[in-house]
Amino acid sequence: MKMKKIAALLAIAAASGSAFATNGYFSHGFGIKAKSMGGVGIALPQDSLAAASNPAGMAMVGDRLDVGLDLFAPIRTATWTATNGAYNRPLEDSKSGRNLFAVPELGYNKMLGWDMAVGINVYGNGGMNTDYGKVVISGAATNTYSNLEQMFIAPTFAWKINKNHTIGVSLNLVFQNFEARGLESFAVATQSSAPESVTNRGKDYSTGLGLKLGWTGQISPAVTLGATYQPKTSMSRFDKYKGLFAQQGKFDIPETYGLGIAYKANDKLTVAADVVQINYGAVKSIANNGDKFPGVAGTLLGSENGSGFGWGNQTVYKLGMSYQYAPNLLLRAGYNHAKTPLGSTQTFFNILAPATVEDHLTLGATWTLADKSELSLSYMHAFEKKVTGVGTGNGGCVVAFGCGGAVAVSGHPVDLKMHQNALGIAYGMKF
């Protein structure tokens, strides 16, 4: 494979990087093979997308190229449960209208002798999207819409220190874009520190540079362990939305770290498990409480401690297994669980990001073709999870609605629910 062809494939993947994710706003796994096993990959590298889970894995997959596409369908609904309060609407369900997303991925790996590897991964790390097709938050002149996309381009180096232990590092080049419409009720001085930069500003872009470190160790012929660490990635500000996100438009990538184990029970069966921590709570635009609407001193949107989504840290548990059913057919299955990062008092602002799902079931298979290339499929179903909202608010007056005096705002009770399906396909070529 000539380098100019690889560069062209990278450009295609980069141009179409759209994602909506499922562990909070992160993907449940990276690479079609890993996705079909509940997302496991820290101690079980299976293809050249391994660096997205653990950079050390690239020294264990050989020379190969993998290209994949995941068709992701999140079905999300926001339901108002009361008619009082400045933002509240009559009891109704509002379903997001855009329910299918194409999530591409690309990996390339080249061994440098037996002990070193260089490669690159291009993948959607995650995102959030709602497109309700109508006004969901009262006081707006346009339909409620939001879209966040994150793409990673990760050049990677991995080194086998000896036959049992491998380390690796990825340089994460992070690109994200964001757009929001229909938030005019927040675009006032009583709600935002920069009301002109809250909504209907078109797409804005943000970039950042980060690292991901990894280790794998073969403890016995049957057992492999792995560990990864990715520090928080500081991103440039969304200047067009500095009145919406805390810290004048900052939306950093949270710190993550994880441990993994893979056990080869016999020649046909392998079982693997990962535990991953995502520290959403250290990113103010994600973690700051979103239950102070109308705005009060110190919580105005866009300010240092401005209202956010109210997400807490999330621990993700992944379990997967693979079974060599026939010489040319490998079957996979998995389970992924992570408690939703948002609580019942935070549902109002999370109309824009209803990340409620917790339990995921996955299936998949890989066929080895006549030329030793591979065709892999994956399926994921995230079971419906509902978060019942509890009314909150500071009891103040919203001038934008002409209240003309001290009008008590009893809260913004909104119920959120979502379920998801995803179908992926990938082609892998060894060389």
C-alpha cells in the first residue's frame, strides 16, 4: 500500500468524522472488532485500531490496514412533565429527528523489525447531537438543535521491551466542532455572560494536542494484562459559543485511564475485560451544575463557573469473548455497562445531551477471506434508560419573558430517555 493511498484514506475519514456516543459522550469501543466485544481492547489488540484503546497494542498486531464504518442510531426523547415555570411547556414528548450517523474509522500499522511499530489511527472519539425539529425550550425563535463532534488523529509508536512487555504512546491530534440553535431564551444578560455568543452562530471549531500512554504484559501463556492513561486534553475555545459553555467556551477532553485483562481459555475461546474511568467531573463545561436556571450570580452561562450539564465521573465496565467457530470464522459477543453521568436534577439542560443509556449488548464476527484479508461485522444494542427529572430552579424572575416582578419558578421537570442500535463493518488487510 503506497503512502499516498494511505493519506487519501486518512483524508476521507477525517472529512466525514461524525459521531454520537454511548458511554457519556464517548464511544463504547474503538474498532469494529472491539465494538463487537463490549468495547474491550486494553489487553486484547485485534487490529490496527488498537492504539485507540491502548497504544502498546500496535506492536502486537503486525503490518496491516483496517477501514471501517459504524452506522449508529440513537433514539432520544425529552418529555416535559409540568406546565408551570418560565421554560416549561405543556406535557409532550419531543423526539430528536436525526437518528442515523455514519462513524468512520481507519487504522494503519507498520512493524519496524520484531520489536517496534509505528502507525496511525483516525476515529471518532464521541459526540452529542439533538435535532428535535421544533421549539423544545420555550422562548426560542428557531428549532432546538445541537451538535458536537470529536475526531482523533493519533500517530503512534509502540516498543516491545522484551518478549513479554510492551509500551506505547500516541500523540492525539484532536479536532472538534459544535453548533447550537434554538437557545434564544438563554441569550440574555440575565442568563449569559456573553449573550451574543450563545446560539445560532453556525459551526465553530476547536483543536487540541494530547497524549495516550499504554502498557501490555503477558503474565503467562494464557493471561495478558494492560493499562492506559490519557491526561486531560486542553482544547482551544469555541469563541462563537463563549456565552454558552463555561470558561468562555472551553470544552476540554476529560482525563481517562483503564485496566484490562485477556484470558485465552483454550485454542478457540478468549475472554477479556476492561475497566475504564472517564473523569467528566474535571471539565467545568461538562460538570458544572445545570440546575440554576434562571441564572444566578456566579452561574451565568459562559462564566468561569457557568451552568453546565452537571455530569459526574463515569466508570465503564466492559466484558467480551471471542470463539473460533471455524478456521475462517471467529464469533464475538460482549457487554458494556456504565451508569449515566447525569442525575435527576440535571435533565433540563441535558435536553441538548440526553446521555442516559447504561447497558449495552454486542455481537460480531470476522471472516478470513481467501487472500487472508478480513471482513468484520458488529452489532450493538443499548437498552432504553429513562431519567426522571426533578424540578429545580432558583425561584427568580426571567425578564426575557416579561414577568414584571418576582415570579416564582418552581422548576423545569423534564424526563429524558434513549435507546440505541449500531451496525458496523470493517475490512482488514495484512501485508
